[in-house]
Amino acid sequence: MATYESLDVWQMSHQQALLIYELTSKFPVDERFELISQLRRAAISTPVNIAEGNARFTKGEHKQFLSFAKGSNEEVHYLLRLSRDLGYILKDTYEEMTANCDRISKMLTKLTQAIRQ
């Protein structure tokens, strides 16, 4: 089995996490323990769960962690929307970041389907 670092979906979600860190560094300081923390944790959780799932011994466990990754990715998607609606990120940034979320979600679905076979 391939290492998690070689998976396109892991690479994309890792890059997304790095972008989230950069993006949230410009959020208001009073969001440090709220939105910033939540968004960063969700963004990190996606590649972390991909990596952890890749290390599991059974297909069922692997799929479960990919499901967790997909859930975290959807959390990022919503938190980006909230950030946009609060005026913390621009519409163009929101659209670019959520397009990445959509691609990650589709890739996770395909990877899960491939594991089933």
C-alpha cells in the first residue's frame, strides 16, 4: 500500500491546512479561541485522518477514518462560509477554498470506493 504522503488527496488536504493557517492568521484576535481554533483543527483533521486510516490494518477501519476525514473537510467548508459571512475572508478566497474542499471530498469518495473493491 502507498504511503499517505503519496496520496493526491492527502497532499491537497495538507496544502489546504497550510492555507487555512495562513488565512486565519489575519482573522481578528478575539477569534483566536473560537473560529480560528475550530477552523484550524478541522483543517488539520482532514489529512490526519487520511494518514491514520492508511496505517490501519483492515479495510473497514481505513474507510472509517476516510469518513472522519470527509466530515472534517465538510466542517472546513462550513467554517469558511461563516468566515466569509462575518467579513473575515473575501468572496474570491472563499470560492477558491471551497472549490478545494469540493475536490477533496470527491477524492475521498473515490478513495473509499477503491478500498471497497
